[in-house]
Amino acid sequence: MKIGMIGLGKMGGNMVLRLKQGGHDVIGYDRSDEALTPLRDKGANVTSDMDAFIAALGEPGERAVWVMVPAGKITQSVIDDLAGRLAPGDVIVDGGNSNFHDTQRRGEALAGRGLHFVDVGTSGGVWGITEGYGMMVGGPDAGVERLRPALETLAPAPDRGWGHMGPSGSGHYVKMVHNGIEYGMMQAYAEGFELMKAHKTFNLDMSQIAEVWRHGTVIRSWLLDLTAEALKNSADFDSLSDYVADSGEGRWTIIDSIELGVPTPVITLATQMRFRSQQEVSYAGQMLSAMRRAFGGHAVKTLEAPKQEGIVPEVQAGEHPKAAAPENIPAASTRAGGTGSQAEQLGETGQQRTTGDEKAGQ
């Protein structure tokens, strides 16, 4: 099919390449030449001219545009711009991590203009270009069916790894819960390995344990595969900060659980641990230290210097997924780069919202 892609970062750019490899007529748009150059070098049809991009999409009423930009105001501005340029019958896809409340609102507004709005919760990260993307799709039947050829190409297999979840917002809702579960799984692995590393008596080999766990055990997973690969290559975590970004989905999952009265203690605590990692200094910890001093006269530590942190730029579209491996982080930190702000690269643009853009200011 003919399809356009707006936002050519590590996800959108790689999706353009996978669609191209699958025989689709795909054109990509991004304002950044830094994002366009590596894709042009790989033969992709990309542009920074929006008028040219729209013109290349085909006949009005038959066009499809996939949006892969940071959640929140950026997504809203792109959709607003497209709504003014497209015609009834055209399809707009939001493949980012938007809040499902926003998606429901956008779907209703665009339907009123005769546009099909499809939300695709997309998982797969930098490995999606080779392994395929898991996609949770929401929206009207007609819009989803129009996208079927592209979805079947982007998925791990035409009949596997994607599905139509329901009406507008359902795709992003399922992806939100998916990411909440992901937080819990990652936290459990991290805690378990830290515990074993701290138990000095046995001098345990973390790489060996991860490799053993990968095969036949009930906790094997793709996350564990990636962890084992990093440990096997003697990844040096000493240079890494313990700051862990959160893109918002964990927060939204917890909020929904509260509204529905459904307990989600593991997801909640995993998200809270991310909040703790994002604090340069914990005020609560400082207060605890002061209280111990006050009632017990205990010695306390003082803060001699603030924590200094840098940022390793995100992996670029077209790079081999192993560029993201922990052992390659020191080399990556020497390059300039990234095609967005630090918050965009860390995936933090959606975290300020809870139940949707329209309620954020209330």
C-alpha cells in the first residue's frame, strides 16, 4: 500500500525501512535533516517538505498517514495539522504512546470530519526492524482494514503479533497496561540480580545465571535474553546512572486501577521505584537522616557535591539494534546526536499528564 510516516526517530525511521523492505510505497517526513540523512542513505523516500509529503500520499480519500512523534502536545499539533490537509476517507494513525483518553477524544473529533483515526500501541523498540513489531490496534473497522497490508508487514508475521482490540483508544489502552507490566518485570529482574550480586559468599556469575534462566525456566523472556546478552559481553554498568525514565504509561495504568478499584501493587511499586531513581536527592531520605540524628544522636552523612549526569544519545534509525547494547554505551556517549530534546529521547514527554491533555490544566 501507499503510506506516509511522520516522525523518523529510532521507531518511525526503522518502520519506514521495514515497510520499504516489504514492498510498500512509503514516504517519510521529519523536520530534522539529522533524521533524514541515514534513511536517504538506505534508499528511503523521505522529505522535510510537508506539502511534498502530502502530495506524495495519493488521491484524497485514499491516503494514510502514520504518526510516530512524542506523546502530548506534539502529537496533538501534528494531528491538527493533518486534519486541515486531509480529506474525508483518509486515515490518520497514532502509533505513539498517547494517553487513551486523548485518543478517544481525537477519534471522536476526527470522525466528525470524516477521517478514520486508528491508534496503534506499538512495541518492539530498536529490534522491531528485524524481529517485527507487536501492535495493539484500536479504531473503526474500515480504517483498520485499510491498514492491514502495512500492519501485516510490520508485525513479526502477517497472522501473528498484531490484533484489532476494539474502538478508538483501545489500542493505546492495552499498550498502556502492557508497559505497566513491563515496568514490573524489569524491576523484578533488577532486584533479583542485585540480591545475588550482593551475596558475596557464593561468588555467583551473573552471566551464567542469566543464560541458565533463559532456557526451560518459567521466568524466561525476551527481556531476559537481552539481559543475558549484555552480561555475556561484560557490559560495564559502572558508568551508568541509576536514573530510570518513565514515559507515563505506568502512571496512567495505576490511575486507571484506582478508578476501577483493581489492585496493581507490583506495577505501582515498580513505577514508584522509577520516581525514586529520578530524584537527585530524596527529601524524604534527608528528613529520615535528620530524625535519626535528633532522637538518637547518630552520625549522619552530608552532601558534598551534587550528582553530575550526562546523556547518551538515542539510537538512530537504521542502526543495528546492537548499538543499544549496554557494552556499547561508552562509545555512544562520545557522539553528538539525538533528533529531539533530552526529554523526547528519554521518552518523558507524556509523563506530565494523567487522564488526558484536556484535563492537565484543571
